[in-house]
Amino acid sequence: MVRPTIRMSEAHIAHIKSMAERAYPEECCGLLVGRRQEAGVVVVTRIVDSPNVHPERTRDRFEIDPKIRFDLERDLRGSAERIIGHFHSHPDHPAEPSETDRAMAFEPELVWVIVAVADARAEEIRAFKVDEARGAFAAVEIEF
């Protein structure tokens, strides 16, 4: 069985961590653009930041600006790139899916990249994908 993998550059990781640190103690968020390769492998080609537009609880919830997503989807039409996932931070919580994340996982093809932030310092970064058979998240390997 092929293990799901996401390939990201060190610059992509640094960018996500920087966003998380600047947003602290709120959650940051954004979209991952790239290409699907062989079974289970996605490659990030760029990151599109979004303000966290959750209407009430930006400390422990995130919502990507719908206009950013719709504009990006329109811009990607006819290209080899696609939205392959998104990222968000967990202020003062581990880099693993929360119950809220599980409830909001509507697109099983997307990779979820989560960065833990403690005292305004980005720490662990991990990736996940919805395992539809189990109704839960499964770890995705991050390659640089």
C-alpha cells in the first residue's frame, strides 16, 4: 500500500510557520496549490494565504475567505495545478486534527497541514488526510 505523501519545500514550511507565529494567538489559514503525482503523492507548488474569516472564534476555529478560494479556483482552470489542501495553526494545542477539524472535513481529497504554536513560536508541523473508510484522519508523510 502506498503511504500518502505531501512534498513541500523548506521555504513553504517556513512560510506556514511564519504565518502561524504572526497570527498567534489566533489561528492562521491558507490554501495549498500543487499537483497530484503518482498514487498518494501531492506536490505543493505554492501557498495562498487567507485571512481567518471565522465569524466568532478565530482562536480555535478557522475559515478561509471564500472569495480567495473562488478566485483561485477560477485562476487555476485549464492549468495542471489544483487546490490540493489547506493549512492552519493550532495555538497552544498539538499539530493534530481537533474534533472541530473532523467535523469540518468535507473534502476527503484535500491534505490538512497543521502547525502547533506555543507562546507565539511555531513548533511541530504535520499533515493529514481523511480516511473515509475509518471516518477519521490518517497521517500523511511530509517530504522536503
